[in-house]
Amino acid sequence: MKNFVVKTIANAGALAVAVWLLDKITLTGGGTGKKVGTLLLVALIFGLVNFLVKPVVKVLTFPLFILTLGLITLVVNALMLLLTSWLADKLDLSFHVEGFWTAVLGGLIISIVSWALNVVLPDSKD
């Protein structure tokens, strides 16, 4: 359970960095507390999407992973971010990703920041 919380916080931090760096990834409305709450909810959605959908997509696109030497991962990460944005919109959360190329760059930023935060944050196997 502790590991889940740490990963969710890392995802929220990575999403915050992407919102901060890219104009076309937006988090609107409310004060800082509301934005933090929204980021945590979006991080939960992002984590669920990556846990449930991403493995299926990876299996279905396995030949492309081999053919592109793994570069298709950028596209898969972008699609997961766009799906998260769509789900956030359906749940009336104020998080939006505008466009595929923004999602590619955002997915790259989120991957790097999330990796760095997971290295720094404590990891417990409880």
C-alpha cells in the first residue's frame, strides 16, 4: 500500500512538471489546494490506465516494439496520457492535454520525472 502511495505521489509530481513546462497541458480552476487534489486524482487515473491498458497495448503492438527498437514506447505513452486526459474530462477534472505531439513530449517528460522521483522516494515492498 505504501508503494502505491509513493508511486501516485511520483506520478502527481511528474504530471505537475509537465503542466509547468508545456503550455498545452493545462490544469485550471481553483486554488492551490484544489489543483493539488486534482493532480492526485489525475495521477490515480494515470496509474490505473498504465496498469490496466498499457500492458494490453504493449502486447498488441509487440511487433512494432521490435521493428522500431522500442521507440514506439513514446507513442504508447502519449496515447496513455491522451486517454488519461479524456477520462479526466469525463470525470469533470480540470486536466487537459491538447494534441498528439504535446502528449508525446508530455509523456517523455512524465517518464523522466517519474523515474527520477521513484529513485529518490523511498520504495517499500509492503
